[in-house]
Amino acid sequence: MRIRTLALLLASAWLGGLSPAGAQDLPLDQIKLPPGFRIRLFARGVPGARSLALSPSGTVFVGSRGAGRVYALPDKDRKGRADEVVTLVQGMDTPNGVAFKDGDLYVAQIHRVLRYRGVESRLKDPPAPEVVYDKLPTDRHHGWKFIRFGPDGRLYVPVGAPCNICGPGDPYASIHRLRPDGSGLDVFARGVRNTVGFDWHPVTKDLWFTDNGRDWMGNDQPPDELNHAPRAGLHFGYPRCHGKSILDPEFGKAGDCARFTPPAQELGPHVASLGMRFYTGRMFPAQYRNQIFIAEHGSWNRSTPIGYRVSLVRLEGNRAVAYTPFAHGWLQGRAAWGRPVDVQELADGSLLVSDDRAGAVYRITYEP
């Protein structure tokens, strides 16, 4: 256990530090994209940039993890680059998750969700936060949260497993939802080890989410997962079953995998699949519409690193038919200069990508 803990600390220091190089040192020419696509800086100097949320007027909000800050990136002239980086709040406890609804910004810390009312008119003098809900677990292992509002108007809040592998029971390893005022908390899905990204299909309104696979089962298993939850009450296998058919050596037993909802797509092992979005815009070619972009943060415990990219999962109806890299090059050999965390479509159809290693947010456009 001590060796594993040391490995985690070393990996975090090597790959997840908050000391970004200067803007001129970001080698964006190393990022490989399909023909016609281009990547540029949207904002620099955003230490620990993690989850993204967009207001209707075009302000991008960015949560962080180690930095303890929430940023606002206004782009008032809509020219595809933030006018400035505003540190909205700081000194917070792992404010990873951000969501925007009806003029208010919601921020998820380890054990609670806060709301900043009418925040866009007061970016440099934000109002005092209101506590929406403060009864979430205080465990720090997988305690950081991704949050979003669903088509039902409710805020979806995951609670990760407080361990690598264990059977903790409710409220852990699940996705919860609650009303904007904090009432009506219930469990939407169980058997979810640690999701840090989800979205709803633009046509069916079904929930899809990424899930990080457990560690210490080897370089090549288990896979991370892309899951489809068309209704509440499904169980996705953790801790008994991983991927479509891999029994856990500690918690699994024969026949377990048949009892649970399998992933729609097995992703790479240890790629750390985080933020995901369905693409609905008109800038990219038509074949990208209603398809899924996934930010893969990158492995920390694999002998040959993988991930550090944005991948694309293509769907036909509710069936995943392809899983391929879309943007890659943050990993050069065994060294990573960037780590994608989240993706967010802008009103013009371009795609933002946050990077907590480089402290940056990028914008991908299509320019045939």
C-alpha cells in the first residue's frame, strides 16, 4: 500500500502540477487533428483548469481541483478568445464541478454544492454563496465532483467510491440528482466507481457518462467505460464487474457480469476518461453531429502511458460503433506537457478543451 501511495504522489507531481510554462512554451503544433481542424489558445494562466460550464451570454466558467479556484473567462466580442481570466473565488475545497442555470453559478466542493446568484453581472465582486446542499460525504478519495443540470431540470451530482476497490454501499459509487434548491435528493444510478463527466443525448435525452476503471489489475485491464443510462435505477457493476465481462478478483463471482448493465463502449485501460459532451453544433462536418467527444486525462499507473488526448465515440442510434482518437499530441513519448480534462461546445460550434497540467483552455475549430 505504501508503494502504491508513493507512486500516486509521484505521478501527481510529475503529471498534474500547477506550474504551467509560459504561453510561448505550449507546443500546440504537436497536437494532431483530422484535416480541416485547428487548435488555438482560448485562455492561458488558468491554473488547474478542470470542469467547464457555459452561460447563455458566452461566459465560460472553470472549476479547479488543486488550485482551489473558480475562474470566469468572458469573451464579450465573441472572437474566440477570452478577454481576461477572472479569478471569481479562491481558497475553496476542491471546487472541481461547475454548472450554470437561470443566471446562477453552482459550484461543487467535496461535501457540498454552493450557488452564486446573478454572478455574471458581478464577476469581480461576486455575491456571497448560498449553500444548496451540504450533506455529501467528506471523503477525499474520488471526492471531487463533476456536476450538470439534466433535461429534467435537476442537478446531477456523483459520489465516487472512497477507495480503489471496495463495496461501500450508498451513497457511494453512484450518481445522485436533486432540485436546484437542494431538495428531493435521490439516487439515479449505482455501480459507478468514479464518473467525472456526463451529458444527455440531444435527441433521446438519455444520460451517458464516463467511468474510471479500478487500478492494480495490470497494464491492460480493466477498461474505462462509456455508459448509457436510459432510465433511473440501473446498476453498472462496480465493484463486482468491470467493463463488459471482467470479474473483480476480490469482489466478483461467477455470473455477476450478467446481472449488471454493461458499458456502451469499453475505453482504453487507465486512460482516465473524464469530461464528455455530445456535439450538436454546425461548425464541424455533419458526421460529428450527435457524436461524443471525451477528454482522456491520461494514465498515471501504466508502464507505457496512454490517454492524454480527446477521443471520439461514434454512435448509430444507441449503439457505439467506433472509438478513435480525435486530438492527440499532449503526450510525447513518455512525457506529457498537457492533460485534457473537459470539453465544452461554444455557441458557434467550436469546442473548448480544458487542461489542468498546462493551466490552459484551448479552442478547436473547423476551417476547411
